[in-house]
Amino acid sequence: MKLGFIGLGKMGDAILSGIITKKVFSPEDIYYYDPVKEVSGIHRMKDEGSLYEAVDIVILAIKPQVFPEVISLLQASKHRPILVSIAGGIDLSYLEKHFPHQKIVRVMPNLAATIGQSVSVYAKNSHVTSRDESIITSIFSSIGTLHLIKEEWMDGVLALNGSFPAYLYRFIEGMVKRAVADGFPEAFAKQLILETTLGSALFAMQDERSFTELIRDICSPKGITLEGIKVLEEANIDFLQAKVYDATKTRSMEIRREIK
């Protein structure tokens, strides 16, 4: 079986590295087309069309804005590889409209793919078999974890896995800035909060209690942490987080309408 990449930006390159490192595909069975990037050890094709014709699975690792142009170069082909899109805002219905009766999978990885810790989600159309799904799972498990979701969740899921690292970093950045203003060395403050974030996430994954219960367990009555929680509640943190989620989902939906 042969695998192809159209586009090798940061995410495409991360997936390629994971595949090679985990030996999911042999380098001789991997093909790519990118107008500027050169990668040694795998086959570079002259254009999108020649790559599409040569492979059994093609990963479309391109920006949503260039999809119409690339799709126009592929849809006339009688070849039917499995199509895998990792572009936000490009839904299954859009792809099925241009590639009817073809096997299509939509995957949303995230930034941590570059270190093999992506939390990816995917949706598939009805033509994808259990064997196809197993192959896709092998590919994306090479960069982290993979979860099957409903297609209608895709716009919202970006707030949970795709965009969430940026929101988390923004909160961490603000805490570090305040600590520095209070006299802490920046490097130490950053290390301390990142280690705490990692440990807190691992703890929550192993504990079956709700977040409300975990928060209550940390907040002693009339204690230190409770005062900080009060500030968040007074700022209506739930309302702000809902707005962040909705803004992310809305923009994903807007991109989809713009492409169509």
C-alpha cells in the first residue's frame, strides 16, 4: 500500500515523521508533492495529479483556502484513493460533493503532533471499511491518540483539541507575567507552571471525580485557593469560556461556508 501527502507544512511534516519513526509505512511506499519543500528518502512527485494517481491513500495537508484549486486538479481522475483531509472547516459533505462514492476521512490533529503527543479526532463517511479505518488509526496513532467522533461535532471539537492549546498558553502567559512582576525569574515561573499543568492533567485523567469535586478538594474553606476561584467566578469565567468555545466553532463554520 502506498501513502501520499499533498502539502508538507508543519502538520504534514509531523505526521510524516511519526509514520517513519513508528515504521507504519516504509519510505519507499511514501510519496509527496509540495511546491517548495524537499524531503530526502521518499518519492517527490512533479504535481498533485501524478501523486494522486500513484497512491492508495492521500493525505490532504493543505490550507482550506487552497482546497478548491487542488480539488479541481484531482476530481477528473478515475483513480479512487482513500482521501484524508486534515484541514479545519472542510467537512465531509464538501468532499463527498466533489468525490462521490469515494472513501473519505476527516482528521483534526493538534499542535502536539510535532512531539508525538497529538490528541486527534476523526470522522468518516459510509464508504470507509473497518480495514480502512484500521490503517488510518495506525497512521495517526503514530503522532499520539485518535478518537472517532460524529461529523457534526467537528466545528465544536476545535475548541477542545485544535485551538485549546492557544487558550491554555494565553492563561499560562498571564500567570507567568504576574509572577515576574512579583519578582520571580521568568524561566523558573514558566517551568513551575508548565510542570504543574502537566501533573494536574495527568492527575485528572486518573481520577474519576468531576472537575467540581477536584476543585472543591483543593479549595479549603477560607483558604488561599478559594480566593482565586472567587475572582474567576466574579469575572464570570463560565460566560467567557462559553464565548471562546462559540467563537471558535463559529469561525470554523464560516470557513466552511467561504469554501463552498
